[in-house]
Amino acid sequence: MTGPAPRRRGRPSRTEEETGPGARERILEAARAQFAERGYDKTSVRGIGKAAGVDPALVHHYFGTKDEVFAAAIEVSFEPAAVVPAIVGGPRDSIGERLARFFIGVWENPASRAPLLAIVRSALTHEAAAKVLRTFVLRRLLERIAAELDVPDPKFRAELAASHMIGIAILRYVIQVEPMASADPERIVEMVAPTLQRYLTEA
């Protein structure tokens, strides 16, 4: 008489809930929340997996390292593939306004603001966070915009625009200096747009 089959050791099989089409989105949402709440340093792949209700190995499967999860979580806020054509596709004389409105709009949205706060706070002390900031704000967004405009020194112009906008983000949303912190977003756009226009279009 044979007894029950021996219990197999190793990782338990993944359920459909863990591996279904919504798993990747849940991981991203959990990563954004974890990075925003805990910062880059204190966030772990294990913690992201637990918050998303999946095995941490699935986080590695979809995204690789913690740095890559961080980058993917931030990219959702910017969506450069959609944003660049929208900004450069309109009239050239109002590109500064479109860029300023997009940037302030991303920060004014609580859902996208939280992970951006995490990256700005972390970028000063963690190279991985600084790399993400350089990659998505500079290379994949502003440098591509400047390159599309066919102006001299596009990379330098993109860096000038980035320094201006990131400075506003730090003052308004991170350390909340008044009156910047409580200023009407439209007033900020109105004041900043001409400077961005000059950076990106004047010869």
C-alpha cells in the first residue's frame, strides 16, 4: 500500500492572481507607493513584492534590480514617448509654455508627485536615484525636446531648462518655501515659460 506522495520542496507554485495581467501594474503601483513613503534607501524588492501581493521573484522577473524598478516607477510619471511629440508638435513660439505646463502639471498631480518627491530627495545621496533623474528628466525628455528643435548646444540647453524646473520643484514641493509653495500654478507657468522658451529656442 502506497502512502501519500512526498511533499515537494522549493518555491510554491504561483497563483494566477500573482502572475496574471494585472501583476505588473500592481508591482508598479506598490513600488511608487513604497518609494514615496520610505524613500529609495529603505525600500526593498521584498517589500515591494509584499505590498503588491506577489512573490519578490516576480518583481525581479518583470523589472530586474531595485534600480530598474525605481526607474520604471518614475517613468510612468513622465511618459516621454507621449510627451515629447505633444510638446514639440505645436507652435514653436509657445513651446516654453507647454513644457512648463506639463512639468507643473505632473507635480500638481498627487499620484505622480509622490514618486517624484522620492527621487528628488534620494538623488542627493544615492547615485541610483540621481541616475534615474538624469535619464528620465534630462536624456529621455528635455534632451530629446531640444534635439527636435534643431538648436545649437541642445544638451546644454536641456540642462539649463532642467536646472530651472528642478529648482522650482525643490523649493515648492520638497522644502515648501513661501510664497513659492502656495503660489497659483498658473502664475508659475506664466513666469517660467518665457525663460524655458529662451533656453530652448533662441539662437
